[in-house]
Amino acid sequence: HFVADFYCHEKLLVVEIDGTVHDSEEQRGHDEGRKLVFESLGLKVLRFRNDEVDLNLKGVLKKILDFLKD
């Protein structure tokens, strides 16, 4: 029912990249519902903002790597 931005089956990890459309209260509720569905399937979900990826890709990648180490 959902399409993830990025998915790694080996690590059961979903990475979502959010733009400004995700700022509305309605969309945040929808995003939380998606997260709960993904988690109910045993997946882990990480969310990042578009500008965070654009301005600090190394930092985003470090957060992903750190998450995978835990």
C-alpha cells in the first residue's frame, strides 16, 4: 500500500526523504501511519528532510551508518 523512498531488505530499513509537502498536520499524520505500518512488518524507518540531504549528505549517511551499527 506504500512506496518507500529507499528500502534495504537485508537490513529491513526504510529511509524516507521528506520535502515541504510533509509539513502539514494532515501529512504528518499520514506519515506516522505509514511508519506504524512499516514497523508492524518488522521494518525500521529513518526520516530525513530534503534540505538535510542536499546540504549535509555526509551527515545523513553517517546517521544511517550509526543507526545500522546499533
